[in-house]
Amino acid sequence: MGVAQVSLKPTTLDASTASATPTVWVVVGVVFAILWLALVILVRGAAARLTRQNDVLMGRSRDLSESSLRMEENLLETIETLNAAVEARDPTRPATRSAYAGWRSRSAGSFP
């Protein structure tokens, strides 16, 4: 079994460490700057994509709302036509008219 002992003067080691310390901090700063720049680019791209998707969804929502209103208007016209046809056949049926009037007022937002 062998034993070895290394003895260095602390002044040489301290000088070496002191000269390397600023280099280490500069490298750490550069790495953090690169990471920050990459994060900024990533977040900017994600924000732009989310904005585009939100605009598309808002347009689709508007189109769906308009389509729903047109469909409700068509439904009301169909009910009016059917009601007129029933009244033309049997004018003694007031129940149909009052039921339709109640439904129409509820769909318009007011209550009878």
C-alpha cells in the first residue's frame, strides 16, 4: 500500500481561483441571457398563436349566433304558417293561437 501527499502553496491556488471567478460569472451571465432570450421568443410566439386562435373562435361564435337567430326566425315563420293553415281549416280553435302567442312572447324575452 502506498501513500502520497501533495502539498501546494495556498497563494498559488488562491491566485488561480481568483482569476477564474470572473470568467465563471461571465459564462453564467451569458447562459442566463441566452435562456431569457429563448423564453421571450417562445412566449411571443405563443401569445401570437393564442391571439390568432381567439380571433378565429370569436368569428365562429358570431357566425353561430347569427345562424341560430336565422334558424329561430325561420322556425317562427314556419309556426305562423302552420297556425294560419290550421285556422283556415278550423277557425274555432283559439287554443292554438294562445299557445303560439305565449311561446312567441317567451322566445322574444318577455313573459305573458
